[in-house]
Amino acid sequence: MSVFAAVALALLVTITLALARAAMGPTVFDRLQAANTIGTCAMMLLAVLGFLGGRPEFLDLALVYGLLNVIGVIAVLKFFRRGDLGDPGHHPAAEKAAR
Amino acid sequence: MIHSFSALIALFIFWLLLSGMYTPFLVAAGAGSAVAVLLIAHRMDVVDHEGHPIHLAWHAFFSYWPWLVKEIIFSAWDVSKRIWHPSLPISPSLAEFVPTQNTDMGLVIHANSITLTPGTISIEVAQGRFLVHALTREGAAGLAGSEMDRRCTSMEVK
Amino acid sequence: MSVVIDVLSALCLVAGSFFCLTGGIGLIRMPDFYTRMHAASIVETLGAGLILLGLMLEAGLTLISVKLAMVGLLVFFASPTASHALARAAFLRGLMPELAKAEDASSKP
């Protein structure tokens, strides 16, 4: 068994633990935190899988997955705080444009 | 102007590194994309010393990051020991203190470094007031006037 | 020489998986939301960093290493921002952290 397979296994176990927290988590923030951790682990898992299968193109997928993960968490948080994704908040340029 | 130029170069190098194929068409497409992204960034008004802090690069690479990595390793090891310990010896605390940075850039670097170090998380960040959640009482006590605070301030004036 | 690099990379990968697992255990064991965040930040800093370092040693000086470094920089810059946004949103929502009682238990590991 190669060391990559062992790392992939450890990452899968971590994802399972985070999934358990997402299922249990008393507040919505616990679930979001678990989702963020799952995203980071999935990114690492994609990179390791690329090496395991000898296909380094998987790294591009890992990069895109990481970007989507961050944007996803921020978007869900914004949705919970304002109930709307399009609200620009208190940005001076946006307020100037709205006037 | 110098920020636009360095952003353009950085974007183009980013394209070249990600693509890995250097046919004339793809290189030209990369140059076009870099210009387009720069124009959009100008329209959003984010190309300035805050959005693209080249003046910090040298000091950050060779002095601040190595120190921060060392700090992250030590505190991550400490938190790991606490997680594996059967009795879970944590004493969560909130700490409020006054950071010594004056600019937004310095405050952001300081707050990000606090969050990046396992064991401390910045909750509220404002000029002259940081609210930080720490995993242990000792971690909370060591925050005000820390080495990290001093290093961030010294980087800011450079 | 290549044996040394292989051993170093395997060590980094194993240590990285260990820290990822530690973070996962912490997510289950810690008592409230804010303390769980500290456990998750181990996964995002040392776990991810060591695994990426191990893969970079394996890949050598190629474009693959550059891409791995980009993944690392992304995690390095974006994860504290997301964590801070989460903590701040939870705090503003009124979720208070469970604080330790004054000097009851020793917090030495």
C-alpha cells in the first residue's frame, strides 16, 4: 500500500468525522464550520488522488474546488445575515452608484 | 501606475504557470485575459497599495512568514496535545486588547495572523479594539503587546 | 538522494494526515462552536500544509509543484478570512462562547 493511499484514507476518515459534526451540530454555524473543513479535506483529497492515479491534472480541480469552497462559505454567511445575496452592504462605491 | 503594471505581470505569470502549454494562441489569450482582468479591477477600484501590496512583499517573504510558520507549528502542536489528552485540558477565554497598528493593512495582517495560528481566533476587528477567542487562559493573556503585534507594526511602517 | 527525498516526503504526508485526523477528532470532542473552530484551524494550517509539502517534495521542481504552492497560498490567505467571517457572524448572532470558570481546573496538558 503506497503512502498516498494511506493519506487518502486518513482524509476520508477526517471527512467522515466532520460529516458527523455537520449532522449533529446544534447551531447552523457548526454545520458551516464542518462544511468548510470538508471542503479543505476534499481539496487535499483531490490533490492526493491526482498523485495516486498518476494524473496531475486533478490539481486544477483542487484549485477550483478551494476557490468555490471559500466563496460558498462567505455566500451562505451573507445569506444568513442579510437574507439576500445581492445586498452590497456598506461599500462606498456601491452607495455612490445607488444614489 | 506601478501597481497596475505589477498586477498585469502577476496575472500573466499566473496564467502561464497554470496553463503549461505555450502555443502562440494560448499565450496571446493569456495576455488578453490579464488585460481584461486588470480593466475590471480598475472599474472595481481595487488596484492600489491595499489591494496589491507590493511594498510589503520583500519583508513579508523573508522575515514575517518564516516566523509565522514557526509560530503556527508550535501552537498547532500544543492544540493537538490538548485534543488527544483524555481530560481535554482547555480553558476557553475571551480577550479584548488594543493593537498598535494604525493602518487597515496592518490591522488585517495582524488579525489574519491571529486567526491562522491555531488556538486563537479574532472575532471582532476594529481600529483600536480586537476581540479574540482563545482556547486557553495562557493564550488569551499573551495576546496584548505580543511579539506578533510588534512584528506587524514594524512591517507596517516599512 | 532520491531515497532521502522519498522518506522526507512520506514523513510529511504521514504527519499531515495525523494532524488532519487530530482536527477531525477535535471537531467531535470540543464542547462548543468557538472551541471547535480551533480544532478545524489545525486541519487548515498544519494538516493541509504538511500534505502539500509532502506532495511538493514528491513532484520536484516542476509546474505541478507550482500549482501545489498556489493551492497552499489559497488555503493560507482564504481560510483565516472564512474562519473570521464565521466567528464574527456567530458572535453577532448572539452565540456566546462557553468560558472557563475562574481558576477552577488547571489547563496544563
